[in-house]
Amino acid sequence: MRTIWQAANEAATGELATLRAEARAAASAAEAERDAARAETAAARDDTAALVAQLDAARHTIEENQAGLAAERQAHFLAKGIW
């Protein structure tokens, strides 16, 4: 009876060690995926910030151009006596 118990105990211990190793490998893979996702998210945030800066610059240029055109239009109309 003792031999059966020892054999069962050794089998369970071996299975437990295998399961622990598999769990460690799965946890390590999940951590690597998490870290990759965090890096990808950070890169996307950086890209978004750069695009927002470009958009702000473009809007500023458009506003300057519109103001310049409005001033030229007003000067033209005043010179022609239209206004």
C-alpha cells in the first residue's frame, strides 16, 4: 500500500511541477504581450501627438492666410471705392 501511495505522490508531484512550468511560461508570454501592447500604445500616442501638432500648425496657417486674404480684399474694395 505504501508503494502505491509513494508512486501516486511522485506522479502528482511531477504533474504539479509540469503544470507550474506551463503556468510560468504562459505568464511570461502574457507579460511579453502586455509589454508589446504598451509599447505599441505609447508609439500610437506619440504619433497622435505629432499629428495633432501638424494639424494645429495647418489650422494656424489657414487662419493667417484667411486673415491676409480678408485684408487684401478689404484694401482692394476700398481702393476701388466699393465699400
